[in-house]
Amino acid sequence: MQMDIIGKNVSIAEQDTFGLLYEDPLEQDAHDDALVVMTRRSLLRMALVATETATRFARERIDVDPMAWMLAPRRLFDGRSALDGCLDRDDCLRAILLHGLSIGLDADPDEIDALGEDDGDDHAFDEDRVEASAPSGSADDARRPQLWTSLLVGRSESDEVQAFDAVVADDRVEAEARLRARHGDALAGAIEIVEGFDPSLPLVEALVSSALTDMLVQVASDPASALAKGLSVSIRQRFAA
């Protein structure tokens, strides 16, 4: 995949793939160019999403120009382009999740937001049931959520599987039940589950994007934060045996 616009001898303004024209960034500014007022933080968000987009497309060999993805209107940004939409914090986070979890090239914002509200595990943890059954002042009252992560390298009947998973859970029993249920009995024994997150592990570096890594580091440092609430990550690679 090439990102070199000059090498293609086609300026951005000449690319009308999506029925829209954009200013050629290689030309001098014009007096009638649109002015965009933004904070430095907003500019960093746009740079972050652009980096994540290019990194994912290269990693997954997606035959789409990252610049074209940034300029095209997306449902993810309510019809705006990523260039405009990801200046906003919420839209920036949605774009990071879209690429970090490899959820296609576009999605409804509500679908991305739902990932943080319900991880969809079959063995979901019923907090209300625990609160009702635990007597006041018991040890359960002192429990705090923690980030639990797992690595899997195993073989099924038809292929080899590599996976990284993460959940926020109150204890190891809950975390193991949810993480092992994702991969079935055949691969359950190959899963290594630990409390916390180690971004330096080779398989983590291979599977997890830099933006998602940064997010998981934050969650590990404060598992009770709003960012951590309902967090559930599952990334898999399969290879023909």
C-alpha cells in the first residue's frame, strides 16, 4: 500500500472518488481558503487518528488509501469526514476503537459506544445479584474492579489461533469465566490470564495497536475510572493449519 501522493502524480484536489474536492496540501495557501479554528489538543487527535488509520491499513494489508479514508464522509462521524470529525474527543475515541479492534471501515456511532457498555459475554457478571447477596460490611464491599488480560496461542481443528483479550472484573474467578468462555473448551487450556497489562510482550505488540495500548495502560492504572467501565477487548488472528 502506498501513501505517497507525489509518487502517484495525482493531487488531492484531483481525486474525486467520493464526489468531493479537497484543497491540494502541496500548494500554497490561498486567500479564500476556509479557516478552521482548533485547539492544539484537537490537532493532536486528528494526528492520532491519521496515524492509527495508516498503521492498521499497513498491518492488515487493507487496499485503501489512508488519506482517502480520512477525507471521505463516514457514518462514524455523522456524515462528516474523519478530518473534521476526529477533532472532537468522543469521535476521536470512536475512530481509535474502530481501528484498534478492526471493526470494518465504518460503523454507526451507537454501535461503537455500545462496546463500552456491554461486552456481550455469555457469562456476564451480575453486579446487582452480588450486591444483594453480600452482607453489608463484608469483604465483598471492599472489592475493586481490576483489568485482566489474556494471551492465547493454540490450534483448533482447522487453524492456528492467536488472541489477546482484556476485561475489567472484580476478581480472577469472574475474569477467567468470561475470558475462557470466549474461546471454547478446546482452547481454554491454552489461555494465559494475568491481572494487569504488559504492553512489552511480543504478542501484545503484534496484535494491539499503539492507541489501544495507551488506553489499556490508562485502564490498568485506574480500573475504576469511567474509561474502564464495561471495557471488553478481543483481538484474534487465525492461520490455516
